[in-house]
Amino acid sequence: MTVKTIFDKILTMSFKDKFFWEKIMADHKATIIAVAGKGGVGKTSLSATIVKTLVQTYPDKKILAIDADPAVGLSTALGIDVKYTIDDIRKDIIENVENGNNREAIEILNEAKFRIFDAMVETDGYSFIAVGRPESAGCYCKINAYLKDIISILSEEFDFVVIDGEAGIEQINRRVMEKVSHLILITDMSKKGRDVCATIKAVADNLVMYEKIGVIVNRVTDKSLLKLMDFGGVDVLAAIGDDKNLTMFDLTGENVFNLPENSEIVEGVKTALSAIGVLNK
């Protein structure tokens, strides 16, 4: 039995189970915020601050932070020790199939949704899960697609989901989910950063279904220059200056939840989330 045949069998067995979960979650709509931008512009720090803001604003809501960047930087910013990722589940399945342990592979995939819960870290006010590092050599599109479906379905158990993605939106589409409610692009004042945002939007328009989009301009040295910048028709949600508090936190690895409320990044994120309709005005 080939690897392709085994995966086809696994997915057929799991098909009804998947739609059972979809039916359960059909009446609940999560606010899903995907954050993307060029590397080095403060994307992960802003993602972590978005999580902090949501937890403090909505203490009674269920919040999930998804680290979809292989660098797993969001866990560091949030002070979380990652021990098990979505990619570890994928690797367990592939390893068993390649070693001829077909029954174990089928059992692992059928238990995927429960294993994903096992991979979640529960902390004060929110849950956290890491997607993990890029796939190894070989095409396992079907298994990746099924795990992505499970992530999407389970995300509907939460009121808010924050996804810290890689620089491009393609990875979020390929490995996490195809639909988000809010797409927040991050750039600095550089033309390169703005060009990357324009590229991400162009790709997202074809690959990802989103309801609202906006850009946060980070590390702004002179706000008067913003009017000279082209953001491709995307609304600027907030312009945030260079935050010295955050610089010190980055140096020490301290949890962003401990940032002062008057920090530029905290105030800027609140402004951005209000502008895009996530926070009640």
C-alpha cells in the first residue's frame, strides 16, 4: 500500500468526523486576526501585544494565540515554553506511514484534534499553540490540509484567535487556515517594508478570505512623513514610535504582558484594534 493510498484511506475515515465538528461549531463565529509583514519590523512583538490587549479587555472571552512562524518567536514574547507543536503531530503520522506502521498512523490522525488540544498551552487568560517548523522533504499536502482543517474547526471554540504568521500570507493559507476576519499588515517606514505589505495584500486577495484589512506602521520617527507614503489604498490603523520599553523587554526576554499601559506599542495596538473594529469604541 503506497503512502498516497494510506493517506486517502485515513482521510476517508476522518471525513464524517470532520463534518461532525464543523456542524457543532457552525453557530459560533470567532474573530480571527492574522498578522503579517516583513521580517524585522516588529511583527511578533505587535502580535504578542494584541494578545495582551485582548486578554485585558475581554477577560471573560476565550482567546487563542497561534504561532505560525517557524522561528517560534511569539512564544518567547509571551514567555511560553513550547514542548509540542502541530508539526510534531504531522511528523508522527508521516514517520509511522514511512515505517509501515499504518494502523498507528491512522490512529494518530483520527486523534489529531485531541492531540492538538494536548499541544495547547493553557495560561492566564488565553491558550497558545505553535504550528512548528517547515515540513521536511516530500509532499504531504493531504495530511497538511487535514490538520489545517482541524485547526480551523477548533479555532471556532474561541472568541478571538491571533495568528502570528511568517512574512508571507501563503504560509497561513497553506498550514493554518484559509479565512480570517481581520488581516493586519505590519511595516516600518521603509519602502521595502511597504512593498512587502503590498505584495502580501495582493497574494491575500487571491488566497485568503478576509473581511477587514489595515496596516500598522511601526518604529515611526516622524509622523508627518506618513502622508508621503503609499500604502496601496490600505488604511493606516496606527503609527507607533520606537518604544524604549519594548527594546528593553526584547533584550531581557521579558513577557510583553508586563509592558506598562502607557507604552507606545500598547497604546498603538489599542488604537489599531479600535480602528479595525475589534475593540469596542
